[in-house]
Amino acid sequence: MGTGNRAALGPVGATYGSGLVDFLRGDPTLFVRVDEVDAAWQYIDGIHAGWRAVNQRPQKYLAGSWGPTSAIALAERHGHSWYE
């Protein structure tokens, strides 16, 4: 699929078209292997299990904010800051 054909599909079609072409060419750089997905879920499952063990849930915060104030306090206790 040439560049002109992707543009004819519009922005969404062009994006999916690029991914499809990369897939057909065998370019693995934009795709995640199943073992990588499994490893990511094992990591997240460990975090989730830790939260369950202490009956803790993720804290809510406003979109676009720096996150919950407890996250900022955690970083500062260890000598770091979220602020630029």
C-alpha cells in the first residue's frame, strides 16, 4: 500500500493501514509477543495481590493532576519530587 493509498483512507484508516502493512512485512517492532504479554500480566498480578493482601485499592485523583497526594508524599520521603 503506497503512501497515497493510506492518505485516501483518512487519519484512522491510515493508522490501521500502516500497522497492517508493518504486520504483512513482518516488522515485529510494533507488536508484542505473547510471552511479553504474559510477563506484563505476571507483574501486574503481583501488584494486585499485594493490594489485596493489605485490603488497599488504587486511590482516585483528578485527570491531569500529579496524582494522589500520597504518591507525592511517598516520592518526597525518598528524596525525590514529581515537580519539575
